[in-house]
Amino acid sequence: MSFRVLRAGMLSTLQDLGRYDYQEFGINVAGTMDHIPLRLANILVGNMEGDGALEILPLPDPPWSLMPIH
């Protein structure tokens, strides 16, 4: 199964574990608020724990679809 974003919206963000090594340059750590669910989701789909993940709020007409892998 693959994941295809049809259109991006204001409620869609790409989240990761943050950027701790750049605070001296004035860049916020940012990243996901809940590290454990992000790590578990990545492990479940076979990604590395720190990989980014798409965070979306599915509205009545979601901007994504699931497609079979060819």
C-alpha cells in the first residue's frame, strides 16, 4: 500500500523528533509533541524511529488516498 497526498492543507504538517543540535543558531527544537507514538508508528511500518511522519487532521473530504503498490 502506498500513500498519496492529493492536496496539502493548513492542518497537514511533517513532524519528526526535532532538531536539538541547532539551538545555538536560534532554531527551535520543534518536532512532535509525543515522541513515543511517532517512534512506534515508524517501527510498525518498517521505518527508522526518527524518520518524519505526515500529521494530518482528516476532515470530511480528506486530502489523501491509499493506493495499491504496482
